[in-house]
Amino acid sequence: MKPWGQSVHPLTNVARELRLSVLDMINSAGSGHLGGSFSSLDIMTALYFTDIFNFDRDHFILSAGHLCPTLYAILAKKNKIKNSLLSTYSQIDSILEGHSSSTVPGVEFSSGSLGQGLSFASGLALGDKDHHTVCLTTDGEHDEGQIWEAIMFANKYHQGNLINIVDYNGQQIGGTTNEIMPLEELAAKYIRFGWTVQTINGHDYYALQKALKIAKNSSIYPACIIAKTTMSKGISFMENDYHYHDVKKLSPEVYKLAHNELEK
Amino acid sequence: MNWKNSNLSSMREAFADTIFDLAKDDSDLYVVSVGLRPSILMDKFALRYKTRFIEVGVAENNAAGVSAGLAKSGKNVFLCTYACFSPGINLATIKQSICENNLPVKIIGFHGGLLTGELGSSHQMLEDIALMRSLPTMEVFAPLDSIETIKMTRVLAKSNRSTYMRLVRPDTPSCYPPKKGFTIGQSQILQTGKDVTVLGYGPILTQAIGLKPSLEIINISSIKPLDEKTILKSIKKTGRCLVIEDHQQIGGLGEAVATLILKSGLKCKFAQIGVDNQFGRSSHDPLDLYRLYGLSTTDIITKINYLISKK
């Protein structure tokens, strides 16, 4: 979807910095959900570093709270929180909890228990019809019945100002989503539930921008963007391997290998 | 107080009427319903305030999440359904989406206790107070009767904290002193006495009114925060305490008061009336259930005599 004559999207450099930041955060904490933080990173980059939405007015609800390292890195880059805080992630005296907490400036929703964010986003979109509410869920999270309750609700209330982006990396903590609980055909399910659906490559900034603009212009239909992603995107030896859903302390060798790949 | 010869009135109706009145002046007041609109007497509200009556369907987790989101946008939200479903089903969503986000959703739990009668165990919520009082930031209330329901609803509508209020299904005696108001964190002395302090919440407490010997009956409608000062002052005077509740003894007000007494160092003879680690069951006359589960007026008299007899 790349326009002629343009080789590197301006967001590429932003995302590279963020990935390094997230890697360092998880490395210094000695644990964190690396796989999903990296698969969702380009999505969150497109949300926060384009002018499609303004999250001083529009709302971003991170339903999957374990992806918070990426959100924290973004908030630091946006000067909502101090950059020096990032190295304190999940430490006892830090405001950066292991799962996202609304006590952090710029975080609208405390999460960690999966499946709740879309309900919250629906309520928020209903109460604030002048702005858009963008929710980020994961494919694995769709095992939760509450997600489907919210999907039905958004259809009933014609929530054109609600967008749900699914970070579809095909993996969850104990295996592929297909093994754990088959989800397909997800796009067809959303359509049958009354939503508009776009399926895109969740690492293609052109595709992400276009999809977000289309979703934003929806009048009465809630909009779903199924963003096909790669778990641990950017670190080749961790990609698409569910063992990297969450990581413990990285060895100095592994950290260096990962760091070098991301710097390229 | 004998219920059969009393003027009975409906707490459900009192709540529904009060909410309807409050919505006139508060254009941000929303009711989130979970598929039980007729039973929670919200037909009138739904008809008059169509856009502020949000029907979520039989989906308690989504209801708690939507309520939290609405509250986040600045709305004054009452989440209304049976207590056995909310918080019975959606505890984790209440904890995270409402409490951890520090949002002032008012959760109204209808059909609390054995008083729910013939609907049986599945619909008789006996664990709501235990669940709700254990959540950080959550405040917990249970009015005595329809009069207090009105006063309490008006106060809670102005509260900016996460709130749980328990109501009951049948019509019950009205005996709340009309001149007394309701304040969060304060109890009301319904009857002064010197021999036994009787504490409780909800209609079951009215069973103790007028019994012998000299009872100091205190209505603990604010269960959390608890009016520790008034409770301890009375126990210091009487040296005996009976806690009455239509709820499991485990996790209820009785445990809260027992802990309070132990921490205070006061000497006190203590007894409890409440459901003793059992499920409820059906009965068309809920007072038959009180007799079966040891919560009747006769049982209260037995416990008082036991406390009096103890040296």
C-alpha cells in the first residue's frame, strides 16, 4: 500500500525508537509481556503519532493491560510522563504498574483482567458522543464472553464513534489462538454482529492510517479493524513464538542480539 | 415488631420513584439495566428518559463495564439489577473497571437476602455484603425500609465514590424515624436501651424493635464506612452485642463488628443471627425461611436471652 516514490514511512523511525525503549524497559524490569507489546506497537504508533485522533480529547482504551510497556514508552515520548520513569516499570515504588493503571497520566483505563476494555470503551463512547473512543483488544482476548456482550451492545446503540482494533498476532500465552480456542472467521463474525470490518497488515503504516481514517468516518456503525500482526515483531528469533508472550530476565547475549536487530 | 400487623411498603418502589424524581434535575443521571426492567420497576423511567435508560440485556459484566465507561465520561450512573447477578456474576469487572478506575458507579443490588422468597437459592443473594465490603474504594449500604431508601438514594446520587446499595424484594415495615436524615458513615439509634446492643441492617432488624429486655437497637445502614464510634459507645454501656443480618454470617456485618470489638479491647458478650454456611431455598412466605434458617423473632429472643444469661 506504499505510495510510489516513498520508501521509508516517517513512522518507521518512531517505531524503532519505541521498540528499543520497550526492550530496555522489559530488560531492566527483568520481566514483561514482550510478544504483544511488539505486535501492537505499530498500531499504537499509528494512533499516537498521526493527526487522525487527538487523545487529549478522543479516548484510547487499552483493553489488554499487559501491552502497557508500549503505551508507557509512547507516553514518555509524548512527554506525558518522564522518560526516566520507564526504567522503573513494575518496581514497587513506581507508578508504572505491571499492567496498565489509570493513575499514570495519559492512561484512561486500569486493566490487566482481559475482556473488559471494550465494554468500558462502549460506555465511554456512549457518554461522550462528541469524540471518538478507540479500543485496542487482542485476538486471544476474544475468548472472553464479555467481549461479545460489548460487540452486541455497540451494534444496538449504533456506536459510530467506537473503534475496536484487534491486535491479531495469532498467539497467546500457551499456544496459538487457533489451538487454544479457534476464533475464525473473526471478520465474518463482526460483520454478522453489525460492525464494519477492515482486515489489514498491522505493521503497514499506510494501511493503518487508511483504515483508521475510514473507521473514524463511520457514521452509525461501530468499526472493527482486524490488524494481522506478528508476535514480537522486529526481533526475528522471537517472532511468532508464543514462548515470548512474556519474558523473564533476558541474558546479556539475547538482549544484545535483540538490541542490534532493532537498531538496524 | 410484628410484620403482619404493620404498614408495609416497597423499597424497590421507593428507589424507583426517587431516581425518577432525581433525573428531572440531574440531566447526567443514567440507569443501566440488565434485562430486568419490569422487576426493578424501571418502566416509568425508561419511558420518560429514553436516552438515559441504557438496556444492556442479560449481560452483567458488560453492564458493569458500560457503567464504568459512562461514569468516566462524567455521567451519574446507577447500575440496577438483582444482587445475585451483580455483584454475583460480575465481581471482577466491578473490581477492575469500576473500583480500580476509581469511578463513582452506584450499584443497586435488588432482591437481597432470604426475603426474596419463592425464587429460591439462585435468586437469594446472601454473599453481596461480603463481596462488596472486601473491595478497596467500595462503600456499602443497606437501607432499613422504604423511608430510608429515599433518603439514602438522594445522598448516594451526590456521592463521587464507588457505591453498593442493597434492596429487598417484598414490602416491609416502615419504621425509620421520618425526621432523621441519612449520612454516609453514620448509624441511627432506633431505640435506646441498657442491656443488649442490637446491630443490623435491612428489614430484618425491625424484628427486634419492642422486644424485652432493654435493647439498644442501632441501624447500621452504612456498613462501609462503619460508624465505629456509635457502635463501641453502645457496647461499652451494655457489654453485650447481637448482630442481625439476612446474609451469610461469613463475611457479613457480624464479622466486621466482631473484629471492631476485638481491636477495641472492650469486654463484650457477642452473638450473631445470620445464615450459617447454607444455601437458601424457596418459600412463598419469606418469614417461614427466617424460621427455618434461625433468623426469626423467636431466634432473636433466644439469642438475647443467651447473652443476658452469660456472666
